Amino acid sequence: GEEEPLARPIGVWGALRRDYLKQHRKNLYYELLFAGKLNDHLADIEEQAQDMMWTLSRQMAKAEGVTEEMKRRDQMAWVGAMNNIRSRALEIIRNDLIYT
């Protein structure tokens, strides 16, 4: 017989978005749920967040001179810089995509 298509994965970002909607945007949550669009919305958020993380991290690293050369020359400084970049990118994604 026909198999139902697998639901797209919602991942960590989609789960954060779902929890936010349930707690703070109940009307939107139920509107999406009852329209059968919740999983697609959450999967879209997951994909957008992953893309944003990759793009923001690359842009910040380039702007701040965090390069492969730096990684070879001073790995500890590179790790610290990348952790700082990742932390700022996470904050941007939370504010601009998840908690809106």
C-alpha cells in the first residue's frame, strides 16, 4: 500500500520554536496545528536556523580575521574566537527567528 511521506525533522531549533509557540503564541500554535502546518513550520524554522548559523559564523569569522591560518598558528585562540562567534550567532538566531 501507499506509505505516508516521512515528516521532515524539526531538530533542536524546531523544538525550541514549538515550545515558544505553545507558551507565548498559543493562537498561532493552534492555528498551525489544526491547519496541519505545524510540522512544516517547525521544519522550516530548523532549516533556516541551520542556514543562519552557518552564514553568520562564516561572516563573523571573516570579518574578525578568524581563519584556517589562525587555526594552524594558535589553535587555542582560534577555538576561543569560534566559541565567541557561535555564542553571538546563537543569540541572533534566538532573537530573530525562534522567539518572534
